[in-house]
Amino acid sequence: MLGRGVSRKLRSQPPESFWGDSLPILHRADAVIANLESPITTSADRWRRTWKFFHFKADPEAVRILTAGNVRFLCLANNHMLDYGEGGLLDTLEALDRAGIRHAGAGGTLAEASRSSILDLPRLKVGLIAATDNMPEFAATPERPGTNHLRFGSPSSLDWIERSVSDLRRAGAGLIVLSVHWGPNMRIKPNKSFRRFAHAAIERGVDVLHGHSAHVVQAIERHGRGVILYDTGNFIDDYWKFPFRYTTWSFIFNLIVEDGRPARLQLVPILIHGSPLGVATGEVMQAITKNMRSLCSAFGTTLADGEDGLEIALS
């Protein structure tokens, strides 16, 4: 979330500083994908059609933070993308297009909001689709800008995944990522309906489910040939740090692809309390990795010690 305090700090700090010492790890990746939880706009026209407590927006200069962090794709399907109305969303699309950052999950019409995207990497084409079950008032229509809002697990949501996967495979995508902003804040584990949907998405050809919305990291589960990251927590933001939830504990989820298939998932522990965030070390690293082991144990996911944290074998 690049609004409020993050945008204010950008006036006096270089964009690279927000990533702390995680930056070399991100630069070694072919691409970074993330969820953008703030429109990028100068609009002062807040969403007023329904009551909403928080309204986020990032200064246009905040795009420099994204490019500094090697961010190549953003999920725009979430409960803040229209905080500054349809104009704020359209400003965001324009800013990202100018910066060469791919995106999915919101658009000028329903057809655009539900459209997939492709990252053409040196050795792999990655197909990406995005959706949310948050804030139905933000849903795009055939004539109106908005988000790709779905009721996860419904026949229509699964049909959309199946069509999108088929289209992406025909376009040459070797790896398909579904990015979903789902569920309430602060939930420490997915409910049964989310697990059923995640399994169904993998069975319909998704390779990686990239979940977010809870503001805390949740478990990782293998299913068939795919991997499910139920919630990837926070990263750059200025949110209040909840004392009863581990909102300051996060990871870089580094997917290693070999021969076109996910081979390993490396988890680098990150502490996002303070400024800048940083790679966790010592007792904090041990606490973050212990928590992830505990979360994953209920899902039968085996985590091994890795060079920079934890590692999950996927092949």
C-alpha cells in the first residue's frame, strides 16, 4: 500500500530505500508480482456511493517504488482500487501502462477487468489472472470501470478460470498464476470453502494461487501439480501494527521454475516493522519460520531449512 505515509516519505527518500535489504533478492528474480492496495492518482474525488472507512491513494511518483523493486505485474482486484472513484482507477491503469507494469483484475469495463495478462520472461511466458470477492460495489460492468468481482467457488468463477487458463495456454503461457484478494482481515487460516475453491482452481490448470487480503501470512499447500499460497501477508505499507496478529512478519516467496514447471518455493523471512523493512535474522527469523512451520503442518506441507530461510520442494 503506497499511499499516506509511504507517499509522504517518498518526497525525501529514494524509491529504493522502501525495500531495505530485500532489494538484491528481488533484483535476482526475473519478475516480482504483488497486490497493489492503493490507486495511483491525484484525484480528490473519494468513493461515496456506499460508506467506506479507509480511502487510500498513492502519489503518481510512487510508481518509482514499484520499478525500483522489479515489480513487473500487479493484481488490481481488491477493496481499495476504487477508493478515489472510477477516475482514480483509470489514472492507475494509465500510470502502470506508462511504466510498463502489467496488471489484471480491474479495468475500464468488465471485459477488461476479467482479462488475463502475460509476462514474457527470458525462458518462460507467465500467464496471470486476478479477481476479488471484496467490495462488490466496486465490481466492473459491461459499461462501467471496476474490479473483477467473483463469488469464489461459484460455477461462474470456475468457468472463468477454465476459459482464462485455456486462452493463456493457447497464447503460449507455460506457468499460470491466479492472484486473489479474498476474505476478511486478520484471519489466520483459510476456511473450507476457500480451500475447495483453491483446489478446484489448481485442478482447472492454475499452477500457483497467490492469495492476499488477511494482512497476515497463512499456510502454503501443495495440491496436484500446483501450489497454493493462501495469504502472502503485507509488505510495503503504513498500516497500524496489530499487537494480536503477526502483521509485521512476512516473506519473499521466491518461486524457482525448472523445465517450465515449479520446482521449489523459497521463503525468505521479512520483518516489515520499522522503516525500511528488512530480511529477518536471529531470533526474529527463528520466530517467523517457526510460525510458518506451524501454519503449514495442518496442511501436510513439508518445509526444509533453506539457505535464506525455508524451502518447499514442488517437484
